[in-house]
Amino acid sequence: MSSEETPAERREVTVRRAPKYVPFLILGALVGVAVAAVVAYALPGDESFDRGAVFGFFLVMFGAGGAILGAVAALVLDRRSVKRQERAVVEAVPDSEPDDGTGQ
């Protein structure tokens, strides 16, 4: 080891796989939209109500409910990932080139 080289810095970090919340919210809302379409158009209903208005009503209810259920699923998976987290030791590499983002 020459006098110019410095020892690499070591740190202990926590590693876990956490879910991204936005895809869960979007997927839940899309499932809610599909359920609203099935309820409004596939099931027999009262002829005094327009099917489009019924779909709009159920779209708001089931879309919001699906987004809430998606958020709950993401929270449950996030809690499970906290329980399965691991500790790791990382070491900085001082002579690596910085990433300029060009991909070359």
C-alpha cells in the first residue's frame, strides 16, 4: 500500500425490498374501474337510470375503494419487508470513475 492510497471507507447499511406505492394505487384503481363496468353494464338494473350515470357513480366508489385496497396491500408488503431486512457492510471504492449518466 503506497502513501497516496487511502483505506476504503466501510459502512453498515440496511438492505430490504420495499414496494413502490404508486403502481399499487394505480392497479387498485384500475381493478375498481373494471368492477364498476361489470356492475353497471353486465348486471340487470333499473331502467329508470341511465347506464352511463350508473357507471359514473360506481366508477367513483369502486375506483376509490380499489385505490385504498391497493395502498393497504402495499403497506402490508412494506411491513413484511421491514421484518425481512438484512444488514450488509459496504465499502467505498475511491478510484472508481463518476457516473456521468451518458451510458457510454
